[in-house]
Amino acid sequence: MATPEVEVAEKLWLKVQEQTIVTSQARVIDGGKQVITLSTVLSGAYFTALSFANLATLDSWFLRAIVVLPVLLWSLAILAAMRIVVPVKEYATDVGNPLSGKLLFVNIVLEKVVWLRVGLWLQVSGILMMLIVLWLRLGGTAPLAGKG
């Protein structure tokens, strides 16, 4: 028989586990909303910076594509995050079967976590690409530094 301290600890950890399960989906959705917000802000700031740049001085479409690539990556990050926030898939469950409900919940959260990771990787890739573009643009000797 377990001691009263062990029983209290078990009840505490069961309660923590229950709360974690219940709040996990909300946390993932909040993460998706943050990816959308950050991607929007970064895209706006980058577009503002590009509006002052003279992209006509770039010699090739390839260089112009490199300059626009961060915005493309952030747009893809927003699309990935939208899969988290907006329900786009129907899930089948057996009403009245608790294990079916648990499996459904776990599948939903796992799918959202995958999309959150994709969105975060796209976000980080866009930031790295932006830093590369800025480094090339400000370097002065690179092809992105422009003419005159």
C-alpha cells in the first residue's frame, strides 16, 4: 500500500498530466498565431527596405529572385501556420468511445505540431536568407550591391 505522500504526489502528477493534455492544443495554436504575426511583420519590414532599394540595378532574374526569396519563405510559413489555426481537415471518431476520442485528440495535436515545425523552419530560413541578402547588398562588392 502506498504512503499518503506517494498518493498525493501521484494525484499531483496526474493533475499536471491532465492539464498538459488539455492545454497542449491551445499552445500549438498560439505558436501558429505567433508564426503568422512574425512572418507578417518581417515581410512588411523587408518590403519597406526593398522599396528603398533599386532592384532595377540587378543584372539577372536570378539575383532578383534571391532578393525576393525571404518574402516567399515567410509567405509559405504563414500558409503552414494557417494549417494550425484554421481547421482544414475532418476527423472521424467513434462517439462514446474514450479511446477513440483520445486517439483523435493526439492525432490532431501531432499534426499541428508538424505544421508548426514546418512553419518555424520556413521562418528561420527566411530570416537567414534575408541576412544573406543584406550582407550581399551592403557588402559593396557583391552582385547585389547594385551599380553606382
